Amino acid sequence: MRYENIKSAILIFLVLFSIILTWNLWTYQPDFKTIDNKNYVEQVSISEQKELKKIVKPDRIYFHVNGKHFGTENSLEIDRLVREIGRWVVSDVKNNSDKAGSIKDLPEKGRAVEIVFPAKVPVEIYRNILNIDQKKIPPLNFDRIVVNMDSSNKEYGSVYFVSSETQQVYSSQIPISFLNDFNKNFFKNATNYPAYFAFKPTDRRTIYLPEKETNMLIYKYLPAKLDSELFKEALFRDPSFVRKSVIDGGEEYTNDSSKMNIDDSTNILTYVNPTENNTYVGNSYDLLNKSIDFVNGHGGWTDSYRYVSMDELNQKVTFRLYSTEGYPVFNERGMSEITEVWGRNEINKYIRPSIALDFAIQSEMVNVSRPSGHQVLEYLQIKKNFKISHLEDIVLGYQMQKDLKSEQLITLEPTWFYQYNGSWGEVTSEDLGGLKSGLE
């Protein structure tokens, strides 16, 4: 009898042990860490990340004083202005396009400040910088902010968001105390800035140009070549499967679906992800936001780049290099630009410089004088086959190129540029009679 009891006890123990073992197998969850395909981007930092206000920012300020115009593109002054308007509390944003005519007359007839951006800006992306105190904002893009300095309201001042592309105008208001501070800190010193004159190529567009010559510097830089291995780590989903080849004039990195080329002759990096669908069309806010996040994701702001262009139809965004003083830098091969083309979920094409302007050679800096706006305008008006109605903008900037004496150096030479039918052209020194030394 005792033997049968022992057998029963052993059998019960085995059954219970089997049940416990089965339960553990069913409920066991291994402590695997989640694999994130974006970890590679997050771990790589080629240079630095930048705040939105350093990337999406104005590049010119005009002060309009009863028919007279003054302006600046100085980076320090623009940064100071952005900090000032960042204190504002903006409210009551609404479409006021039916009064666009009178609002656009402000710069010509009244007292106003015009804050000019190089490209259209979705108001949603700029709402935190401007501190817009309004839950729902109309879906607007603007490229100019006009501040009316002649407020008749004792409580509020008027601020307008203007789109040159659509000719829409949205009005808003700020407490009068902010307008008074803005007058004290900026507008009352308007006449201390260089004088400008207004030119209207069409009834819908006004270009402001400096009355006098402008002193600028010629720069020579010893560039630093960026580490292509870091870009490989940042751009490819799994860098361990990427193959590197040394090709004529550069390097090539490939996997089964994507390719990255480094062209040493042009100093251009090109990454292409052809598997990503590039027929998707998204909204302007999402496009610009993810474009900035993408470069921030691998610390790709290797120089002073700013947002300058957006094409929603082709899902394309461009950032341009700006000089220390605040002038745009141009290069016909794209050496001064970062360009992104997007598919629905991922980057489709990424084109950017493979160098950074690391060191300015002080002994090579030369002070020169660039001709007045009157002179460049006179040249364009007599230019063969040039239709003045197609003229969109004229700016002083820098032409970026390899130095003629030493290809190891990069030269930035001050030049006039004009935007015509969506494309930028150069007015060379020879066109305007050559450079004059600032010391002459």
C-alpha cells in the first residue's frame, strides 16, 4: 500500500512540475531591446544641431519712414530683431486680403518695418518663435512681416503677414507695450541704417536697393573635408552592409538599394535612395519640419546655412550658406547649398557640400566696394532680351569658387545677384566696371 502511495505522490509531482514548466514557457518574455532603424542617425553627429530660429530666419530688414527707406542684412541686427519679436504675444490672426492694397501701401506712405524672409514660411512652424496666442491659426505661408508703427489704437499694434506669391495678407495684433518697445529699440534708429530706394518691376512687386556703394570683404578659406564615413553611418539604414569603392575623382558607397557619391572635384556629396516613392505631395509645414529635423539628426549644419527655398510639388527644400555678415553665398554647382528631396516616409535625395569653411585666412581678406543699386539696375534694364517684369529680386551676395591660384583654397567674392523667372544669375564685376578697392 505504501508503494502505491509513493507512486501516486511521484506522479502528482511530475504532473504539477509539467504544468509549471508549461506555464513558464507560455508566459516567458525575453528581455530583447527594441531595434530602431534610426539609431544610426541618432548616434552620428558630424557637426552641430541648430535651433529653428537660426535656420528659418529673415535675411533683410527695411525701415520705411514716410516715403524714405533704410535697411540692413546684418546677421547680428537680424538676430537681435528675432529675439525682440520673440517676446511678442501675437493674437487675432485673420485673413485681411480684401484690404491688401492699403496694407501694402504702408511701406511707401507711412511708417513701417518690413521683415523679409528669403522664402515662404508656414506660420505653424514659426508660431513658437512669434508666440502666437491662438489655438487655431489659418493655414498661411508668408515671406514678409510688416509692422505698422502708426497705430491709432491705444491698446494694440498691428502686425501683418504677407505672401508675395499669393498676394494674401493676414492681420494680427500685439499689445501696444511691445510696439512701443520695438519703436524704442529699433525704429527710432531707422535713419542710422544705409539708405535704400524702391523699384517696382511690376505692380505686385517692390525691390529695395542700396542708394550708395557697399563695402564688403573678399574672403579666402582653407576648407576642411568632411568625414565621408560619418555620412555613411548617418545615411544608410545598416552601414555594415555598405560597400565602399574608390572611383575616379572621389568615392562611392552603395548597398542593394541606395548610393552615396563624394565628388572631390566639385566638393559635393550626393545620396540617392531610389526605392523611396517620390510622387507623394505633402504640406509645407511637414516638409520643412522634417527637412530641418533630418539635418539636425546627424548634426549636418557644418556652416551657417539658412532655409531659402521650398517646392511642395516636388517635395524639395533648399538651405543656403550665408556669410558672417549675413549675405547669401552662391555657387553654380551647388557647393553652397544643402538640398533635400523627399518621398512619403524617407529622404529620396540629399545633395550637400562635402567640405566646411573651416578657417578664414586673415591676411588674404581684402576690402572692396560694390556698386550701388542704381548701377546694377541700370545694367539689367539695358541687358539684351531681359524682361524687367520677370525680375523677382536683386541682392548683394558672395560668389563661392575654388581659388584661381590654389585649388586648396575657397574664395568668397562679393557680387550682385538677381532672381529672374525663379533662377539666380550673377552680375559680374566686369559687367559693372570691375572692383574698386575700398581704400581708393
